Amino acid sequence: MNWLIAVVFVLVYIGMALGRWPWLAINRTGIAVFGAVILLISGAVDRDGALASIDFATLAVLLTLMVLSSQYAASGFFDWIGHRITALKCGPGGLLAGVIVMCGVLSAFLTNDVVVWAVTPVLITGVMARGLDPKPYVIAVACAANAGSAATLIGNPQNLMIAEFGNLDFIGFVLACAVPALLALGVVYVVILRSPMMRGQTSVAGAGANANARSVDQPVRPLDKTILIKAVLATIAVIAIFVFVEDRALWSLLVVGALLLSRRLSTDQVLGRVDWHLLALFCGLFIVTGAMAQNDVIASLFRDVLITLQIHHPGVLAGVSLAGSNTIGNVPLVMMLLSLGPEWSTEMLHALAIFSTLSGNFLIVGSVANIIAVEQAAKAGTVISFIDYARLGVPVTLISLALSLGWVILIS
């Protein structure tokens, strides 16, 4: 069955790179699940082996953060803060700074994908109401969300996997990763501010730009303070769990249970915004990569290749992260490296988190957050092409990675 495991692994990761299999409408989640099913049906992986491959702790914490983000969305917080940012009495540069700070901070404590999903529509409406081109601001949302999420181990899915794999300390992670995240946020601001997209901001004002936009002065629905307070307390509880508790998964699920006990929000409302597709993607990839890791011959060969490449050298790791994140995606890349790679020190796990996250800003396909931002923009009538994004994402990523590489070498 070794050959079948290898074939399924290759085909699944080709699907991760292409986003689908040719001539089929199946997406990355479907490909990962299908690959896992084939391995189970064929007997290449038994049920016990499949269950052992699935990282329950990562899925539990990710579910907790999604439910927590859902609580903030239900309170109207994302609408409220998005409106407050777009209503700032400042020019395009000040607005850009507000967007970047908002998304960077929120993504450090909530999953970056949810922040992008919730903020982008509100931002587009407010920006268009000011007669501004929303394209650079949408790209700023994606890039800032990715950069900000690098600061903590609960900022994005790959950080969660890395943290659980290495049993990393919350405070230690912040001390190692917050500086590169802040530097990257600064890079996002400077690169976008100086881009041709921003220099042409004053030229798009007019009735056409505002025809379908809500006035900036029009009030949004009021905050539900009761739900918001519950969300804030739950956030504090999650952070406390990661700082003080060893069994993070079970205690995180207790937070989910507490949020489900509500007289204001139904269970459907609380769980309705959970990205079940992402959780299914994780399960499928865990099984496929787990099968490869359990195959001594293939796993040993893969480790030898990584050792030959000197994967533990920060420069090599940054290059692999950039290439892998923008082909198969940063989540599948991290899962593959952790499952099949050599031993990882705490310092190199921190570096992997930084490099894999910041590499996601390179192209639209580099991060799920980028795809969400572009899709949300398209629904609102703003089309951001592959080239539009790359013109900003490429320099943002290359400069951010260079600064981060210097930081990693400095603290090593």
C-alpha cells in the first residue's frame, strides 16, 4: 500500500496547489476529504490510525476561536468598528493606517480569516461612500490580518498547529513573534501608501462611486453590549487558558459550551459562522499526511531531503515557506513539515510560524484570508485581479520576510 499512500499524497497536494483537480468542481476541502476516504476504503489507513492522525487539540482550539469570533459578529462589533474606522475625519493615508491597525490587532486574538470575512464588506461600503477606490484598502485588510496574526499562537490556523506540536508557551511566542508582526504591519502601510493605487485615490470620487454606497454618517445597528461583554470575557478566558493551563483543548471547549448557553443567541446563530469547510480540510490533510508519516520509507526519504536542504537554516526555511505557502498553501505546508520533517526546536517553530504566515501575503493564493477578502470584494462589486494583488503583495512579503529573517537570526 506504500505506493497508494504516495500517489494519494502527491495528488492531494497537487490539488492544494491548483485549488482543484482539472475538469472537476471539487475544491481543496473536497480533495483532502476524498484523499482521506480513499486511504480508509483501501485499507492503507485503518480507522484507529486515521483518528490518531487527527490533531484533536488543534481542531478544538480552532473551533473555539471561530465560535468566539461568531460571538463578536453577533454583537455587531465588526460592523461598529468598521464604520468607526471609515468615518474617521482624516485623509486616505490616515484611513489606511486605521484599517491596518484595526485588522492587525483583531487578527492577533481572533482568527484572521474571520476578521477579513467580517470587516471587508463594511469597509468597502464606507470607503466607497467617501469616494475612494476600495481596492488598496481591501488588500490592506488581507495583508494586515495576515501580519497581525503572526504575533500570537491563536492568530491563525498554522500557528495553532505549530503551538500544539511544540507545546509552545503563549508569552514566549509573543516575545519571539510580535516584533516581526509589527514590522510587517509597518511595511504593509508604507508599501500600500506609496503605491499607484493610493496616489490615484482622489480621482475616483463621484456619483458613480457612491451610487450604491451607504453614507458614512448613516448610523449602523447599535452594539449589543451584553453579547459583546460575554465575547470579551470569553476572549480573556481563552488567553488565560493558553497562558496558565496545560490541557488547552478541553478547557477551550468549555468556553464554547459557555457561549452556547445563551438566552439571546440560538445554537444555530452561534455555530452558523463556524468554517466547517476549514475544519474538514484539516481532518482530511491530517489523515493524508499522517499516512505518509507512518510510512517509514517515504517519511525517512522526505526527512533526508529536508535535512539536505538544511531546512533548519533560517534563510532556507524562509525560502521554503515562501514557495510552499504560495503553491500548496501555508496550512498544508506547515502540516506537511511538522508531520514529515526532522526534529524542530522551539526557536525554529517560532521562525516557521513567522515565515509561513508572512509568506501568505505574497499572492492571492498564499492565504485563505486573501481569498476571502477578494471574494468578499467581488460580491460588493470590487474586482481585484491576481495582478492587482501581486503588485502590492509581492513587495510587502519580500520586505517583511527580509526584516523577519534578520530578527530571527538576531535572537537565535
